[in-house]
Amino acid sequence: MRPWETLAEADAPDGERLLLRRRGHEYLIVVGGWDLMSSRDDSSARALATVGCGALRQRPGPRVLIGGLGMGYSLAAACELLPADAQIEVAELVPAVVEWNRGPLADLAGRPLMDPRVSVFAGDVADRIEAARDEFDAILLDVDNGPEPLAHDHNGRLYGVEGLRSAHRALRQGGVHAVWSFSDGGDFSRVLGRAGFKASVHAVANRGRDRGRKHAIWLGRRRG
């Protein structure tokens, strides 16, 4: 088997070391020695946008915030689904990930960062959400492993009641908050309900490195 080749390295704001690796046609992002994502795991990343944007029901001029660029698959799926008058903002904490998506990873998802509807917020998506009021029709979140278990404790602010209430305030009436999760375990539906959302969960089959495992998309629709 061919060995992994390290193409680039970067430091995250929390001090974790990120590596971009390639073996043949597969790319891998490694954080702190752990495999974070593979270019083979595109199906559930795309499903985040399919479920989240599909719930908008053709709203005119929808505004969508995507938390976590990854390898661009969720962003690419959103670009495919949303109308020409949409505005899509992607928040990415690590500048190098944006650079990689404009460089060696660009062709994987079809260069979605070049779409004129797309803008980049360089920073923590939690800060962007907390600053917004009635701004977005959908928030699509792919950060960490989902609500639980967390790889990084500071991401807990996104998935607790207060963080979800911030998302509720950031959404327009009837807007949706879609969250990628490694599994559908836990009581996240109850937490979404406490924050003012009507919750549902959608199982997603993964066809990549975790073939046979079901990931999940939690969907919360904003109530009044």
C-alpha cells in the first residue's frame, strides 16, 4: 500500500496541529494525530446541506450560514441546491483550511469557494451566530463530532441550550438549524426543544471510511 504524503501543516487557534495528507486519490485532514476527515466521506457531508437546504422550501433570496468548511462538500451541495439569489456564508476557524480548499483540495468538491454567492467568515462560527439576529434562513453546522462526544470541549457552546438559543435568535421565522453528528445517540432532540426548536433526526448512510455506519443530521425548525 502506498504511504501517506504530507502536503501541508498548520496550527489551529487552540494549538492543535493540522496535517493535510494524500495517498493516491484520497486526501485526509489529521488534527492532533487523529483522522478528522477523509475525501471519501463526502456523502454525509453533502447530506447536511441536502437536509438543511431542502427544508427551506424555495424561500426567495435565502441566506445560509455554514459552520465548518471541511473539504467543501457541504458548501458544494448547498450551492447546487440553492437558487441564484441565495447568499451563502461559510465560517471557518482555521485559515489554512480555506487555503487548502483553494489549492490542493479545490477540485474535490468542484471549487465551491469560487461561486459568486459564497463569502467566507474567518473565525469561530459560534461568534458569528451570537452576533446575528433574524439574519439566516438556515444554519448548517459540521463542527467536531456533533453534539456528543466532543473532541474539543470549547465546541460545547454550540450544542448546549444557550448556544442553540443563540442560533434560534440568528434565524428568521421558520428557519432551520441542521447539525451533522457522528451518531444519533444522546438527547439532542430534547436540548433543541428547550431552545425553541421543533426537532427531528435524519439517518445518513456513510459510503466512505466508515462504510456501514449511520451518521445523523439533527434538524431543528425555529418556532416563534
